[in-house]
Amino acid sequence: MYLDKIVQSHREKAAREQRNLNDLVGQARALPAARGFADQLVVDSREQLCVIAEIKRKSPSKGVLHPDLNAANISALYEQGGASCLSVLTDEDFFGGSVEDLQNARASTSLPVIRKDFTVSEFDVVDARLMGADCVLLIAAALSNDELSRFFDLATHIGLDVLVETHDESELDRALNVGANIVGVNQRDLTTFEVDHARAERMASLIPPTVVRVAESGVRDARDARRLRDAGYDAVLVGESIVTASDPAAAVRDLMVV
């Protein structure tokens, strides 16, 4: 229900796009090199479970999480806590995010940043690069095989890393077929928004060791982090539990299990 509604909204917006895609691709390719999102995770995961710390103001299931959030300030705290990368919601209607949040977060740290949004068109991919993101999210459940392949190839062409998000074995196969080198397993069902903690453990062993494995959603504390590290994950993408913490830096640090 949630995913269908959100994706439909984004597709309606994409259908009204009138900019010239080739011009935008040219602008994106002319930008300085992105910060290496995948490379950062590969290096840091040799020593500990990496934390991809998220800037998240609200969610459809939980409502407002942090109404007065300052993206620059909390990003700096995440970096102080040892986060490897940042994730920033840019969806405005459903998550209260913005392009400005991403730009302010990236400017306040040296960390690579993923644009967390519902990518449904080539324009969304290029916009991620133009707004300053180093990585883009592609949600397998929201895209056809053709879209997943085209968007992945375009992102690579303009210098972005790609995190392909999956929920089950068939989506994992689709991610690997397009060449994904960062695969996320979302423990949250995007239809009901309920969290299934067994999902990530079940799928971890199916992801090749050459692929960066990221567990998403429902990571509450160090115990969850330890369980995911033991299952074989290189990183966790965490939003709610750290963005609402009284000490975000300490909350990040607690998740960095070795």
C-alpha cells in the first residue's frame, strides 16, 4: 500500500518532465569525481560493521521523527560517531526530505552520501548526481527489469555508485543480473511497513562475497547490529533509532560492532 502510493506519485511527477535529458547527462559527467560510496564501505567493513547513518525527518508509518532536524548538524554528529556514509531522504511529500537536506549534509562532512528516494526515471538518476549525491538508490520492487538495468547503467555512466534494494530472493537475482556491487536487504515490508528481522539473515548467505551487503530498516541497537554482522553483512543503513537518539554520535558508535 505505502510503496504503491509513493511510487505512483513519483511516476506522475516524472511524466510531466520536460527537461532535455542529454543536456543533464552532459552536466553530470562534467562534475568532479564523486566520493566513493562503495569504496568507503569496502575499506571500513574490514574492521567493523559500517553504519550508513540516515537523515530522516518523518516516515509514513511512524509520522514525525525529528521536526526540527538540522541536516548539517546531525550529519557532523554522525561523522563524529564514526559513520562510514550518510543516507539522506529527499522525498518531500512522504518523508519531509529535500535536496537542501542532502546538500547541507554533504557539505558538513567528508562522508559519501546516498540519495534516498524513489527513483522512477532517468531524470531522477541524473538529478541525484547534479544535487551532489555520490550514490543512488534503486528499489527493485518499484522497477521493471528494463528500468532497473537502464537506471543502473546510467548511474554508472555519470559516476554514481548504486545501492540496489531487495526484499526477497527473486529481487536479489534481479539485482545481481544488472551487475549490482552494493545490495541492500530491506527488513521492512514496503507493502505493510512491518519489520521482519529474519529476512536479512535468510538472504545474507545468498549474496556473493564480492558484493557489499547492506541490511536496511529495523536496526534498533547493538544486539541487532551484532546479529547482522554475524550473518555476514558489511553495513547497516539506520535511520529512526539514531535520528531520534539524544546522542546521535554515541548511537552510531554503539552499532559499529567488530
